[in-house]
Amino acid sequence: MATNPTPSRDDFAALLEASLGGSESFEGRVVTGTVTGIENDMAVIDVGLKSEGRVPLREFAAPGEKPEIKVGDQVEVYVDRVENAYGEAMLSRDRARREAAWDKLESEFQENARVDGIIFGRVKGGFTVDLGGAVAFLPGSQVDIRPVRDVTPLMGMPQPFQVLKMDRKRGNIVVSRRAVLEETRAEQRSGLIQTLTEGQTVDGVVKNITDYGAFVDLGGIDGLLHVTDMSYKRVGHPSEVLNIGDTVKVQIVRINRDTQRISLGMKQLESDPWEGAAAKYSVGQKATGRVTNITDYGAFVELEAGVEGLVHVSEMSWVKKNVHPGKIVSTSQEVDVVVLEVDEDKRRISLGLKQAQQNPWEAFASQHPAGSVVEGEVKNTTEFGLFIGLDGDVDGMVHMSDIAWGVNGEEALELHHKGETVKAVVLDVDVEKERISLGMKQLDSASGGGGGATVSSGGGVNKGETVTCTVAAITDGGIEVTLGDSGSTGFIRRGDLSRDRDEQRPERFQIGQKVDAQVIGFDRSKKPNLSIKSLQISEEKEAVKQYGSSDSGASLGDILGEALNKAKDAKK
């Protein structure tokens, strides 16, 4: 009897290879197996290998659901390893579902088709979605068209998604629910917008409120109700008129079918208060209104609901110039105004606040006519005069030539300072130009002062007085003199040495010589300014007045000669 030879090592390896049937080719593949038993939340599955594998029951159920599997069921599993350390096959139902899902998703992604999924978890920045075995990421911004505070009602509910991005090597999938909603809404909007017409009145529900208006749902399509179209009266914020969830009646103002944008209006359903405004508010009419808004250029005053006028900053006060309107009026303040201009077509009314008050320039003119003496504080000094604060918050100006007699303008300005209280005479009031001219020197009686108090120097002489003085010094500009026994000094300028230009020479005088002169003013130190010329002119006028005039046939020499003779006789 023949016997089989003992198999060699190579023969044994070949027999083992045959018995395994090339099981290594199973690894990394999805195969079909049979459930042979269920033990301790594990399903025992036979896939035709030497040993069976075990798969957790939870891998056979969708998130949040119970597994429905029994002995004898045919299921697909992924072979991770043919045999582990315990001699069992390493199987995965999740991996099998994921591989199958990835194949399907790649096909749908190429076709830009929607996929069904279930939101089952929350992660940083968004949510996790089960796409039939593949797990995708849903960013928070892609959940809905508008921000959603609570996503709980959406979780565990099958719904369509749009795949935005896929990377199988990295296992990344990004989906969007918002894209599906926008596409669906666009289809609804296209159908609904065809049924709407401009001017149509419809009912809607306020869905959202912003600073510039409110979005109203018209039954599948939203329209914008701008804040300026809510009411004819001024609306500070849409929340003053509407609340989210309110049902409102609106008119379709404008439809842009290309962009599918709808503009709505509420005030269009009300009567326009501007109709007949020109007849109701005539120019020059006085009215009462409420300040609704203040700007840099003026204040808006509501005359009635929906009708506002502008008080320009230049028409707010008679005396307050270059002042912000907020310092004159305040919001919600009731004010009296005068209508200056009405443009019904442009819906503009120009108002005046100061016109409703008495013109302080007219009031001053009636209370202080020309020639009146007023008193006030020096508000400001300029290079040409002084500004004096007067009654009624108005200012009057004293030109530098009207400050003092016998003193030049610049020196006269230095005699007074800001804050000083002074008296002056009203010279003229121009109401239209809002100007009051004052004079201070007109209070003096001498040298054309026109009556009033005289001005004295520290030496005891008065303006307009004739004094005898002694020449103390001779200069090119005039002569310096001493007055009487007081020892006070004065000065006679070159031009005041004589009426005759040929005699206006300082060198014709001698030190110690006695001369008569007239006090014509004082300098800043109250030192008197004297004039021989003024005295000569005054004496001539007095001589003509007493002894005749040239009209009677007498010459000026005859008159002066007679006057001098009588003066000599009087001295004898």
C-alpha cells in the first residue's frame, strides 16, 4: 500500500493559503454578512471568514433611534482587519455606511443635487449633520436665512441640505440649509411677485425691525417698509410705530421684478397733510409748533402732524449771532413762529423764530430817540471804536472820532477799557441795518459839545476856557507852556500857534513870553492841550456878533479895530 509523502514546509504554506481563500483581500472592503446572534448589545456577524466579527448595535441605528436588527438579517459591514489578537474579524457598520454614503454624496455633489440629513449634534461654530452615515458640518450662518436663536426644533428632523464642499481624503463635508431655503424662497417669490401690482393694498406681518425700517411678510415674500413711509409725521425709530408680529395694512409703493424687491408704505393710505398747506399757512402768519429736531443749521418745528417747517439759524434770534440752535431752543419745546415762505410742491416751509418777537432795534429806537443819553458797559474795543452794551441786549458803537474833543482817535480809544461803564448820546438808530451810533464827546459843552457838563484837568482848568500862560520851552512841533501860578503845564501844537499859517512858527516866541490860549482838550494824563488859533477864531466870532458883520459894509479889520479900541478903553 502506497503512502503519501510527508508534506514539506512549502506545501503546508500553500494549503494554509488555500484554506484562507485569500482572506487578505477582504481587508478595506465593504462586504455582506449575516447576523448569527445578538449578545450584550453586540451583533455577531459572519462574513465568510475563519471567524465571526462583533459590531455594536448602536451602529445599526440612526442618531436618536433604536436599532432594528435580528438574527438572520443580511447587512453590509466594512472589514477593517481579518483577524485581531483574539482571532475575531474586525468589522464596522458605521464605516460601511460612511463609505456607501460618500459614494452617493460624491455623485450628488457632482450633480449639485440636494441631500437629506439630520442635525444631531452641536459643535463649536455650528452643528453636525448625519447624511446617511457620513457626518457633515453645518456652520451656524448656514442654518437659516436669518439668525436662529434656538435650533432645538430642527434637530432630529430629516430635512434637505446643499453640499457646499467635500474632501474625501480628509473626511470633510460642509453643508447648508440656508441655500435650500433661499432657493425655495426665490421660487415662491417669483410666483407671488407676479400677482402683486404697484398701488395695491395688502395685509402683512412685521417680521423684523431695523433702524431704517421694518420687513413685512406678505405671505411668502418680504417687503421693506422704510421709516419715512410709516407716517407723515417725523418718526425717530420704527419701534415707535410697530412691533414684531403686528399685522399691518400697507400699500405697495414700488416693485423691482429684476431684484424682487418690494417697497411698502403706510402713510400712503392716509390723507396727505401737505395738501392745501399753502392756503393754510400764509406768509406772515403767526403759528405755534413743537421743536422736533435740532441740527447745526437750524431747528425743525412741527406745525401739525406731518407738517414741519425749518427755522434757519439766521432766523432764530435778533441779537444772538453765530450761536448753535441748541442753545436757543430745545427738543419738544413749544415755540411761536412766523411763516416766511411756503413751497407746497417741495413740501417746505421756512419759519422765523425772531419774527415772532419784538425787534429790539425798533424797541430801542422808540424808547431812546436821537439825542437821548444812555449808559452801558464797554463790551468790546476795536481799532475804530467802542461797542457799548445797551438795553434789550443790543450793542451801540462809539466811533473813535466821537469819544473825546481835542484828542485823536487812537489816543481816545486808550482812555477806555473793556468792562467800564460809560455814558453816551444816541446819534442815530438804523433799524434795518441793526446799527446804533453813539457819541461820548457830545456830552461835553465846549468846542461844539452842544450842552452838558464841562471837563476839567488836574490843574483846575476847563475845556473851552481861556487862560494866560508862559512859554516854558520851544520845540519844532510847538511850544510848551505853564499855566498861571498852579505850575501845571500844557502844550500848544505848531498848527495851533496862530490862525495865520505864516505865524505858525515856534521860533517867533521867546521863553518867558506871556500868551493867551484856549483849552481845547486833554491828553491821556489829563494834561491840557491849548490853542491860540481857537482863541482867535472865538474872538472873531464874538466881535462879529457884538459889533456888526461884513454884510453891513464894515470890513473885518474895521470890526476888529473897533473891538480892540473898546477893549483898550475898558482896561483904562
